Amino acid sequence: MRYSNMTILLHWLGAGLIFLTFGIGAWGLVPTPNTAHKLPLLWLHMGLGLSLLVLTALRLMLRARRGGPRLKRPTRTAARPGRPQPWLTRLAQPVQNLLYAATPLMALSGLGLAWQAGYGQDLRALPADFYAFSLRAAHGTFSSLLAALIVLHLLTWAYYQFIRGENALAWMWFRKPKKDEHE
Ligand code: HEM
């Protein structure tokens, strides 16, 4: 699989941002009482979530302009006639597509929740309970869906990397473009 260096950069930037935003949400915001101390963490979470929205839009634009990854040569992972593909590898592509959808859904539901909670008028607003707003449940549900998709994505990578011995990490790592290739 051949990805451009720009696609690879955006992939790792997105992965880092998702882990950070998710971690701050689940383990930082949820257990913290709604006092003024929570505001900086909340702003950080919102800022990171919004930058993820921009990054996902950039990735989708890049994909629409350049198309998906090119298959350089048939790999050992390619389907062999008469041999069923394991469910994990059959799920790989739909999981990737759903990841592209789940990230903006998270960010947009978060943005809507922030609007419902009054951050559109006052950035220091702090409701007694975020669950009073309809989008809090949606944001929480999407976060569970996103977590499940990330686990499946990592399992697929681990399957290729350790069971099929394909060095799948190298597909998503930087390399010097060859003379006859352009990025
Ligand atoms: C892809 C981006 C995002 C991810 C992965 C994410 C993740 C999370 C997670 C995991 C939680 C805790 C959910 C739970 O356990 O029920 C949460 C809560 C929250 N998020 Fe996000 N979020 C994102 C974007 C945003 C954005 C853009 C905003 C606002 C502009 C936002 C505002 C909030 C708020 C207000 C809460 C509730 C905090 C609380 O209940 O104390 N999020 N988020």
C-alpha cells in the first residue's frame, strides 16, 4: 500500500489528537466536578476537538483530490481465490470509512453541546450538569462507538503485523519518494 507522506503525516497527527481529546474527555472532564477549575481542561478539549474537525476535512479533501492508496504490488494479504478472508481483514475498509465519519460526528455533537450549554455567548459558562442537554448523551454514545472502531482498527493492524508478518506499520510510515514517483 502506498500513501503519500502528507497523508501519513495527517494520519499520525489525527491519531495523536484523537487519543488526547478522547483521554481528556473520558478521564479528565467526566470525573471533574463542574467548578471554575474545570474550565481550562474544557477549553483545551474543545480546541483539540475543533482542530480534529479541520484535520478530518483536510484528509477527506486530500483523498478526494488524490484518490485512495495505490497498491504497489500484490501482497501476501491480498485475497487468494478459494480462501475466505478472515472477518478482521474484511472489516478493515468499512472500519476505516466509519472512522472518517465518527470523528466529525464527535466534533459536531461536541460543538452542538457547547452551544446548548451557552458557550456561544459566554466562554466561562458552566452548567450544573451537562446531561441536562440532549447532545450530551449523543456525544457520549459517539465516543463509545469511536472507541470500538479504534480497537477494531488496532486489532486489524496487529493481525497484519504479528500474525501475517506483513510489517503493516511500514505502510503508514514516511519514505523517500522514488525518482519515478511524485508525492
Ligand atoms: C473528535 C473530537 C472529540 C472527541 C474524541 C471527544 C471526546 C469526548 C469524550 C470521550 C467525552 C466524555 C464522554 C463520556 O464519557 O460520556 C467528551 C465530553 C465532552 N466533550 Fe468532547 N470530544 C470531541 C470534541 C468535542 C468538541 C469539538 C467539543 C466542543 C466544542 C466538545 C465538548 C465536550 C463537552 C462539553 C463534554 C462534556 C464534559 C462533561 O460531561 O463534563 N467535545 N468528549
